[in-house]
Amino acid sequence: MDEELLSEQLEEAKMLMDEAIEHLERELLKVRTGKASTAMLNGIMVSYYGAKTPIQQVASLGVADSRTLTIKPFDKSAMGDIERAIFEANLGVTPMNDGEMVRINIPPLTTERRQQLAKQVRAEGETAKISIRNARQDAMKAIKDEVKGGYPEDAGKRKEDEVQAWVNSYNKKIDLTVENKEKDVMTL
């Protein structure tokens, strides 16, 4: 029976639950809402002098207006590479190069596309909940193993209740995050 080991395992489970929420928030930033946001360019890697480099490191990103993103390369020779990376990212937008910078016009979303995006948002939420459930399962197994090893049953039950309270709290957070993003996507 090792109280310290159990505490470490429970802390690890809580950390995994935190990571699931952070991952959900990062993924939802990438979902387009019809408004221009530099967040939709996160994760785009530009082949710059043979090395895959994040777009933020080769260009200055900006929002000209609610429908236009601007990308001003630090080195104009990277313009073609930036355009290619945006095409390959499959964002459903077409970059336009004016010699100075790359502009991306964000087309208004159709109702059908909004519904697809809302479904994608819900799927991301479900993925986060699965991660939470997996972390709970690991934590519960660790508690049960400790109880078998001589840890007091009533203390084990309290630990299980504590883990379940975490799960309920994280699931509420996920539901709220998904609901807010869904509203954002469905709003014209």
C-alpha cells in the first residue's frame, strides 16, 4: 500500500484531463466561424529553405477586416512557399498574392457548411470526453489496485468519488465550450 504512488497516479489522471480540455480548445480555434481569424492559420507549416517552419515564424499575420486575413512574409522569396502551404492545408480558402503580401478572403459560410462545422465541433467535444473517460478509467484502476493491496476501502471509495467529481466538472466544461463554439459557428 503506497499512498504517495496513488496520489501521483491521480495527479497524472487530472493532468491528462486538463490536457484534453486544452487540446479541445486548440482544435476549436481552427474551426472557421465565418469571421477572419489568424488562429485558422495555426499549425500551417511552410517549407522554408527546405525546413518545415510554422507560418508565424516566416510571416507577420494580421486581420485586415472581418473577412480578410493578411500574411506579410519577412522574406519575399518565401511568398510562393506560403501560398503553397495554405493550399496544402486544405482550409477551403484561396490565397491571393499581390507581390507584397498574401491576402485570404474568407467567404461567408452557407447554412449547410455551418451545420457541418457544428457537427465537427460536437465531434471534437466527444473526443475530449473520451480522453476524460480514459483518464478516469486509469485512475479508478489505480484506486482498486491499492484497495486490493491493503488501502482502506472507505478511503478508496472517497478517492473514487473525488475522481468522479473531477470527471463531472471537466465534462461540464467541455459541454459549455462546445455549446459556445456551436453558437459562434451558427451565428451569421
